[in-house]
Amino acid sequence: MAGVDLEVKLGRLTLKNPVMTASGTFGGSGREFAPYFDLSVLGAVVVKTITPRPRKGNPPPRTHETAAGLLNSIGLMNPGFEDWCDEVLPLLSEAGTNVVINIAGETHEEYFELAARLDELPGIHAVEVNISCPNVAEGGACPAQDPKKTEMVIRGVVERTRLPVIAKLSPNVADVTVIARAAEAAGADAISLVNTFLGTAVKWRERRPVFRNVVAGLSGPAIKPMALWLVRRVADAVSVPVIGIGGIMNAEDVMEFLLVGATAVQVGTANFVNPTAAADAVRDLPGLLAEVGAGSVVDYVGSLRIDQ
Amino acid sequence: MLRNMGIVVVNRPIGPDAFWMDVEVPDMSAVALPGQFAMVKCSDGLDPLTSRPLSIADAVDGMVSFAYAVVGKGTGLLAEMQPGDRVPILGPLGRPFDYKHAAKRHVMIAGGIGSAPFPFLARALRDEAPGTETVMLYGGRTRDYLFALELFEELATKVETATDDGSHGHHGLVTDLLMPYLGDAANRLYACGPTPMFKSIDEKLEGHDNPCEISVEPIMACGFGACYGCVVPKRDGDDYQFVKSCEQGPTFEIRDLRVDLMGSH
């Protein structure tokens, strides 16, 4: 297993292994996980989404469990860019691996405002553009539901930073390949998907929704089959690398996403269940690759065999 | 913060849909403090997916104890566990009660299963501040909902009860019993129970200086700061900010929170 090469390239960003953490599931800086494992074993840490100005986030309840899944309506709670630079950024250098900043805005201009500030930040290796959060806009709308808006936002970010750019897509669209191609055309180094699926939960006795916003985002093992399918479709549709996200609990799930064409993956909700889920996946991955005779992650990516 | 595989030693009913569980988990038992909590995984499978946050009801002799109400699928599975079963536990987590202060009286106020953190606190006060009066004000729907009442009668120097139906103690709310203890600012208060109880305490404290820590019990997905789900509104001048109760709490000085904005799930 020592011979298994785990390194992958996401455009201009090189990861020592394909396991990243998903934004919003790894605390604010990742320091929340430092008591449980050495973050440097990860391919990359993706931080919680930053917006230009502070956001209180949504009123509780913010999470609700469903069968093998978790609905959330956090609402991009964050201290805003300025305070984030003072409070969170200094902690990130302790990660000892690639750090991916994740940004969002309520308008295109807010995305661009943040993008223009990225090159001055020390210790940041790439930017993931969250154009797909369902919990901030009316009815769960976001740029990733429209190819033109996707292209405008991603192009605007690419033009304003030297960092590698990852576009994080929403699954809540009719044809995700259209959006993926728009992100690729705009110059994205890589595409990550899926963000959460829109969902809701209700209390029938009270005739009330669980969440104040009614709508929330579903994550966890419940969405894995849908995420695998969308990752496969996008991997077939674009030539930039794809980062698979959606219900990954362990290294076997990582293998499944690699098989359908993801070059890297992000572990999300599993972090809540088991603080070492991402590290465990890194530990177990070489053995699984060796089991199928793959000498490297790259050899195995997209190697799904389909009988004609 | 430790991840441990605990072994269930005792899991017995203490009232309607409520249980007391002793888990053998020595590393955690040795370091846990009154007011802290643990995340308890109720199933090996994916449903329920996340762990359940439970107040640590006691920690002694290698055991960690929980007093919990069955409110859903997770706690339902927990109630079915048998002695010898293994249960993954993460903890101890959160900020303990700030009880190591000289006080004339320590007054604990509990509503129903909100009494869960108080055996640990009452025992710590008895052992660490001998001679200090510890009062338990305990409210429940009926006598049956005054869980582990005998334990509190043993640990506290005085127990006063209130029930909705008058079946034990005062016929009314537990907060009706509070006023006599607010006159003397040297009395320290600790409360855990439903949000309306916190709101009542918050109102009664107006004009009084008694320190009062409450232990909040929001829905939590992770318990260690990762998910940002378990927030409560913390006072910030005239404004408020949501803060993670798993990290800054679950115990808070009641005046630091905007109790008036807290929901009542």
C-alpha cells in the first residue's frame, strides 16, 4: 500500500490526497477538530462560507434529522470578511495542509468584492465559490440555478484573484451539466457538487413547519445515490476536475465517487457524526485502492465499467 | 474531549418515558464536571445519524450517568439498551456550572427532565462546600414527573416541589417557589428546564442581583462546534448574536442571553 499514489490535481491546486472537508461542516476554521486528529493528513480543509458583512444566521431550530439524513437551515452564519481575517484566518496556518476559502454574496458585486481581497490573504491555497447555498435567498434561489449567472459570478471571481477557483454547484436544477459547462467556460479550475438538496420537514399535529424558512438543505447518506449520479453526469460533461460531495461517510464512499469520475471528494455531514471521519477515510483509502489493483487515485478516477 | 466506547451498566425507568443510565466510561468519568454534557450515539446504523446531547447527571467511580426523556427515535433506541451493550460517547463537552463560589445558598431550579444535570451538581456542592445549604426547587406535571426525587432528597439539604395537578408539593409552577430565595443576593441560582421556565425566571430576577446560570438544551447535530446548529441568542449591547451553546454553553448566566427571543421547541 505504500506504493499507492494518492496525489491529485485540481487545475492549479495539487492535493496530497483526494479527501477534503465540505464547507460548513468543519467548524469555522477546523480548530474544532484539532483535538481529534492532525488536520495535516487531509488533502485540504475547506472553511465555512465567508460573506462580506457579518451574518447572524437563521433562528433555531437549525437542524433536523431525517432518515439517514440531516436537514439544515444555518443561514451562512459568519463574522463577515473583516472580522474573519482577524479572528479565523490566523488559525488556518495551523492546519498544515491546503486551505480553501469559501465565499458567498447576496449580489454578484458582493462575490466580486470578496474575490478582489483574496490575493492579500496569507496561507490560502484556493477559493471555492458558494453559488449554491439554499438558505440565504428567497425560496432557495441562488446563482447556480442559472447558467448565465453562474458564468458571470465565476468569471468575475476568476478575473479578480490569482487563486485556483472551484465552483460549488447546486443539485436543485433541471440539468446540472448546463451549469457545470457555464462554470467551466468561465474559467473555473474545478467544479464541486453537490450542495444540499432542497427539502423540508413538518409537524403534522401542530400543522407547522420545523424550520422558520420552511425550506432547508438535506445532506447525509440519504443523498448519496443522487449525488453520485449528478457527479457522474458532470464528470462526463466537462473536462475540468470534479470534486464529489454528498453523503460520504467513509473510504468506501470515497471510492464510489472516484469511480464515477470525481478527482477529489469532500466529507461533510459525516464530520458531525464522527469527528475523525475525514481522517479515517484518508487512512483507509490506500488499502481499498490496492484491493482493486489501482496504483494511484488518478488511475482509478472515472474507471467505471459499463457493458455496451 | 474524549471519544470512548462506554458499556451500559444500568438503564432503568425513573418515570413516564424517562430513564436513568449508568455507563462505564472511566476516562470520561474522571474528568467530567457538573453542567457538562456528552454526545451519545444511539444506534450503529445511519438512522438516527447523529448522536444525542445528554446532560451528565453524575460522574463517579468510573461511571457516567444520564437521566433522559424519550422524545424521539434516538432516545427511544437508547431506552432499549441493555446492560453490557456498548455505546459510543463523545465528551465531556461544554462549559460546566460556575459553582465554586462562596454562597449562602445554592438553589437549583428544575422542570421535569431538566433535573438531569443536578444530581452531579448537588453531590459536588455537598462534597466540596460542606455546610452550605443546597436547595432543589423541582417542578413537574405530576408526582411521577419528579424524576429521581429521592436522590435529590438525599443530596440536597432542602427540596421543594411543585406539580401542575397538585399531586406533590405546591399546586402550580416551580417558579412560584422562587421569590423567597431572591431577596438575598448571596444565593446563587442554577436552572434547567423548558424555555417558558427560563422566561419566568428571567422576569422574576428583574431587580435582583442573584447570579443565575441556566443550562440550555437546544437541538445539536455535532456537540463540538462544527455544525453551528445549537445556537442561542447572546446579548450584545442592544443587539444580540447567536452563539454555539455547545462551546460557550450549555450553561450561561441568564442575563447574558436574550431569553425573550428563545424559541420553545
